[in-house]
Amino acid sequence: MSRRSEQNTGTRDVRQAHRFDEQRLLDYLSSRVESFRGPLEIRQFKGGQSNPTYLLDAASGRYVLRRKPPGKLLKSAHAVEREFRVISALHSTGFPVPRPLVLCEDDEVIGTTFFVMEFVEGRIFWDLDLPGLEPAERTAIYDNVNETIATLHNYDYAALGLGDFGKPGNYFARQISRWSGQYRASETATVDAMNALMEWLPENIPEDDSASIVHGDFRLDNMIVHSTEARVIAVLDWELSTIGHPLADFTYHLMTWQMPEIGIGSVGLAGKPLAELGIPAEEAYIEAYCRRTGRTGIANRNFYSAFNFFRLAAILQGIAGRVRDGTAASAHAAQAVNAVMPLADMGWEYARQG
């Protein structure tokens, strides 16, 4: 098992900072969720650095609870109520998400807003080269992941009742402004490449202004794959979802192929023997997505890559800020601060090539 897999697999005792009145939760769920009954045992998932996530093992079955972390939060961050809304809409279509059960916005219950959804049994792959699998299964899994993101981007979001879930148009301008603001609010040191990107990106936004549902953090370890089939059965962690630009979402996912080891335990596919592994090359993966979404290709690739490395650096800087403030959800979140500078440097390199 890799270091990253070991760090994120399974559950642990609930962290002291994330504990709450378990009896009050049991009373609430017993009155709000059909057939729910105790006794109730609560564990915290090791993975996840943003919204604390818990396994609820009750007499009536297993469930998952996601909540906003306690303490002072950045504006618009940790929006678990938005997660609940989008998975509710997508679940109605048959898209692979856990079944949502209840949203609670009453802070009196456990201290912050939370929601509960079904527990989905399957495989989570923390290592992107899928160790231990046969090449044919790797090929099939990556093809199904590609089909899953294409399906998401092909939905008519207005028909799903998500017309007001985000603002169509000017997505990159708004995102650059948002993440620049959140980066500055969490800044712990001067990073020259981030400052350069915050100047360069607004001046180089492509004219394509498409809009779709976007996940915002679409990567393999945010998915549950069927235990025996090469099929995604649940896409998780919708905290950053909105109505946005599908190419922002897809090219963020493409960082899987671009990411080297940068000190946060997350190793991408850069430099891996993809053909031998049975994993599609980046260009072939792009072609499959374009075929499924009716695109002829992706222009302005360097802008999208620069934007995504900048955005990820800003997200990790936010985690570093929560480490500073004592509210980070993962015991390994402190590693995030080490990744901000190399990510910003990679983003700036793409911008210079653009």
C-alpha cells in the first residue's frame, strides 16, 4: 500500500476538534431518516482535507455524514448544502452519486450544517496507476471515468432544476477573482509565481464561454468504483460544484496526467509507462472526451493548465490557512503548504508557454 493510500484509507477515532453530541445526532436522524435506528457508532474517515466526513454505523445500516468544519470559515467555502442539492438533482437522473437522505442547517444539532447520504460499498483508488490490476481493467476503468465526466457535462442543468446553481458565463473571470481572494485571505508567505498568475490569467481568458454542471474536483480518488466491475458507482465530494465551464472541469481532471510528485503524497501519471499499464495517453483521453461531448478538440490548453495549477495552489493555500487556524480536517493537511509553491511554478510555466 502506498503512503497516500495508507494515509487516506479507512476510518479513525473522531478528532477532538470535530466531535459533537452523538445522542443529539441519533435523536435527529431517528426522526428525519426513514427506518433509521440506533444504537449508533461514529468514526471519522481518514481521507478529506476540507469537510469532515464520518461513517455512521447504525443498527439500521451504514451512512455517511458530511459537515462544515467548526470555526471561522472563508466566505462561500465548505458549502455542504450545495453538495446536497446537486447530488439530489443528479441522483434523480441515475448519475452515479450516493443517495442523499437529509440536510440539516440547524447548528444546534451538531454545531454546523451537515447532510447524510447512503454509504456506497466499493473500491477507492488513491494511486492513479491502479496497482494490482490487469491492464485491461485499468483501460476499462479510465474509459468509464471519461464517460462519467462527459455525461455530467452533457446534462441540461436547467432541466434538472439547477438553473440558479451558478452564473453561466464569465466563469474564468469569476473563478480567478474568487481564488485570488481566497488565496490572499489564507496567504502565509509570498509566492512570486502566484502573484504573476493572478496578473496574467485575467488577461488571457479564451473566448469560449460554454456552461455546464461542473464537479470542481473531478479525480479518480473522489470516485467509488464497483467492487468487481470497471464501473464508477459514486462520484463524491461535490463541495466545489457549480454551473461553470466544462473545459475548466475536464482540464483540471487532466492534471492526472501532468502531476509529478510535489510533496503532498499525490503522484500523477507523469513519466509512467502508460501503454504498458493499459492507461490511455493524455491525447487519446482528450479525444474520447471530445467525441462524447461533440467537441472537435481543445484549444488554449496552456491557459487551462495554468489556471488549474493556480486554482489547486489556491485551494491548498486555503488548507494551509486552516492548519494555521487549527480547523483543518485531515491529519496530513499540513503537507499542503509545501505544495503551493511548486504548483504555482508549474502553472506559471504553462502561462509562459501560452
